[in-house]
Amino acid sequence: MLTCKEQVARSSDYLDGQLSFREKLLMRHHLMFCPNCRRFIRQMRLMQATLKVMPEPPVPDLDALAERLAKEHLKNKS
């Protein structure tokens, strides 16, 4: 059986469906007996769902940023 620490370390892969069949069974077995880890997985699922519906942040003016960084780079070289 997995420890809680091992379960938490694999939780992202579990939620993303990236575990092998055996690893998935170990996770499910642990979750059957550990209410704290079940709560953690529920919170992770809620966080993933929340992040999916959040709007993308506006992209800053990349050309202006690149120009400013290039100027700073040249100024620091001299």
C-alpha cells in the first residue's frame, strides 16, 4: 500500500491519467482507506476545474518588452 506522501507525489499523474494500470490500482486502494487523501484528491480536482474555466491573462506587448530587454542587455554590456 502507498503511503500518504507517495500518494500526494503521484496525485497529479493520477488525475492526468498518466499512471500505469498497477499504479492506478495502488492509488485507488490507498484512497479507499484514507479519508485525508480522498479529500486532497477532491481538492485537486476542484482546483483543476477552476483553473480550466479561468480566463487567460492578457498578453503584454511582447515587441515592447523584447525591445526594452535588448536595450537593457546592451546597456549592461558596456
